Amino acid sequence: MLSLEIGPRVAARTAPGFDDRPYERFAVQPLSPTIGAEISGVHLGDPVDDELHAELRRALLEWKVLFFRDQDITRDQQRDFALRWGPLEQHPFYAFVHPGNDDADVVTLAKDATSGGAENEWHADVTWHSTPSWGAVLRAVEVPPVGGDTLWADAAAAHDALPEELRERIADMTAVHDWQHTFGLAMEDADRERLAEQFPAPEHPVVRIHPETGRRTLFVNAIFTTRIVGLPEDESDALLRRLTRELSRPEHQCRFRWTPGAVAFWDNRATQHYAASDYWPQRRVMDRISIAGDVPVGPT
């Protein structure tokens, strides 16, 4: 008989002791109890002073992904906002998958009748890198009349919702993350072999400690995590299915309906995301700028 896991799934939004003072420079409208909030009163084309920067950082740590509507900004203004948070990251494989990109640090995700959306699986960005992305700023350039939403999952809430014995079991585990079975499919064999030497598959902790909040987050995903180190293949596959299933629960998620000029700014260390591919053959164009991250650290 199928075993059901039903009942309340109420996770904490923040770690104990989080600074929960009211925000003074903008208004916050939550999209869910733990993750996602729309921010009003901020124009991303304007310079971000130190006070606003500090409040936005606190809001990002609390809500993990922030949304800004009606942002009439240019690529350069989007880039300037992203640079306020750290050095930008150039995606090393994007040129193989989408040739002709003009800006090395701006990934244009153009999907239409000839190129359907392929990001419809839960993942954190570039976990196959030794230093996965810190975060990203995604701007809606053109959106379909219906569909094309993006969902984000709270990786700390998903971790905390696991049974205690499972949390203890995975605390010291590591997993391999690889790109060859995804981005590698669009490459010639010679290119794939050359880049495999430059970007070997790293091992990351299954449970990552968020470097600013100290919370434990699930750091495995269905796209890039290939196996858990030290387990037989069948056990590794079963455990990965269990962990990714927890991340896919709606109680840990928010969903954002895009409008022209909307911007999402998310913490890649605390979240996973899923781009719904339900609009083909309608057109959807997004500009994404990623912020460089650091080496993931586990509990031990």
C-alpha cells in the first residue's frame, strides 16, 4: 500500500534571532509563508545607497527571492544593480547552447516556436561548478499572454521538513554534481572532453550551511546531482528521489506570474527554481545576470 505523508508542513521562514524589524525603504508583500515577496517602492534603475542595500539584503535573506514589478530598466541598469551584490559570473557553456549572445555576462533566454523552454525541472544554478552562483537577477523582456511562470523552492524549509532521522543521516553526506548529461548534450565530443578537464564534477555537501543565515539547506537537485558518494547506485537514486520530492512540495514554494518589466532577484544558496514550460509556441524572452558565489560548506 502506498504510504502517504500528509498533514501540516509549516516551516520557519528565518533562523532564530533573525533581525525582523519593519522595512523602512519599501513595502513587502509575501507570496507564501516562507519564500517570495514582492517589493514596492524601489526602482532598480536608481543607484542603491548603503541603507537601501542593507535593507534589501535583509529582505533577501528573509524571503530568499524578491520581485519588483514595472521596472523600466536597461541591460546596463540591470547589470549595475547586480554588480552591487558582487562580481558577475559568465556562464562558460552558454555559447555552446545558445550561440550569438552579445553580452558575456548577460544570458538571454529566448524561447519561441523554434526553441522551447527546457528549464522545467527543479535546480539551483551551476551547482556543477566548484563555486556555484551566489544569486541572479532575471528581467522579463517579453512574456507570453498566458503561462511561463517561474517557481522557487525554499531549500531550508525543505530540509527542516524532513524526518529527524533522515536529517541526521544526510548531515555528513556529499554528492557529485555534473554538467555533461545536460549542457554536454549540445556540444561536440571534442569540446565536451576539453571542458570536462576544465570543469570536473565536484563533490558538494548534501546539506549546505547558508553562509549568512547559518541555516541548513538541501543542496541536491534533479538536473545536476548525479550520485551520493559512498552509496550503492540504487540507494543513492532512492535517496535523491526522496530529497528532491521534498523540494517539490508546494508548501515550500512560491510561484511568480511574469509581467513585462518585472524583475526577480534570488539567493541561489537558499533556493531552487523551476521555469514552467507551458507557453510553447508563444514567445518568452528573459535576461539573466548571475552573481559569482563561493565554495559550499556543510555542517562538518
